[in-house]
Amino acid sequence: MVTLPNGQFVENCYLVADRGTREAVIIDPGEEPAMFLAELDTRAWTLRAIWLTHAHIDHVLGVGAVKRATGAPIHLHPADRALYDNAARQAEWFGLRIETLPEPDVALADAGTVQVGAYRFDVHHTPGHSPGSVSFIGHGMVFGGDVLFNGSVGRTDLPGGDAPTLRQSIQRNFLSLPDSTILRSGHGPETTIGVERLTNPFLTGAYELD
């Protein structure tokens, strides 16, 4: 597993690989696709899929370039399709330009699974930050997009955000995991569910999630 912070949003793109088969997936290819593709080339990994935790612009800026270079199928939850299809408008809000994104190939569904080599992850629909946010959970870790961070939680003031829904997603899908579970978020350093349960001010009640 390789973490690749990138771009002006300092978004975490992840490469997850089965070192035996040398097959890999990319999670949330953001603003610097040349970096991601170079990392794949350096490690001689073959990209099998593009998994998107959600469709906010900082998580999809590199989708087109990665798709063209590898042909890997794009996995997206249908509830974020409107955000995905309006990526160009999202980009304009930040003074950026983006090409029309390729059509998603695979519709992610709650309680489904995704796989790279011998490694299988459960797909959990975790809305609140966006309508179609998902998290990939397995092998003692969770790739949670922008739902829960080290010391914080995802924004709910963007289109499609909803604080009560986010709170429910965290309670049901994150706090039910073992304390030792490693949380790899869309921004910032990794942490564990146990640490966040004890210290995250949005989970301890020190700050109100709204």
C-alpha cells in the first residue's frame, strides 16, 4: 500500500497492491496523475481498477488520465453520479479546469465487495459528506474518503452534505470496527479507530457535528 498526497488540496491517493500477483488498484486519483502512473511503473504494478470513495473534485481530477493510460474500470456509487457528471463546474469553483470525465464502469453498492489480487474489501455506503460516499473496509484497515479524519470529520456544508447522515455513517460503519483498525482518510495522516473514539472532539462530544 502506498499513500500519495497530491495537489493543492493535499488529497491522499492510495495504491493498493497484491505483491504476489503485482496487481493494483488506485483509490481516488487526484490532481497529479503523472505521479500516480510513475509510481505504478516504478513498482511494475498492473492497475486493475479505479475505486472512488466519492466524486468531489479533489478526488477525481486524475481519473481521466489514469483511465486513458491503463484502461482500468472506474468504480463509483450511483448516488454520487450527479457530482461526478458536474466535475467541470466543481473545478470552476476553485479556478481549475477539468476535461469531461469518462463514464463510470462499475456501480458500487452497499454490502458489496471489491478485490485486488487475493485481497477483498467490503464496500460500505457511508453518506453524509456526499450522497454516494463509500468506504472500503478489510484487512485491518478502512479507506474512508472524507467521512472521518485524524481529529476531525468530513464537511457537510458542500452540496449533498448532511450532518445527521454523516453522524450515523460514522457510528454504524466506523465506530463498530475494532479499535486497532487503521483509518486511511482522504486527507491528513492515518490514525486508528480507537484513537479517534477516545480523542476526536466530534466523537467525544466536545464539538457538535453540524
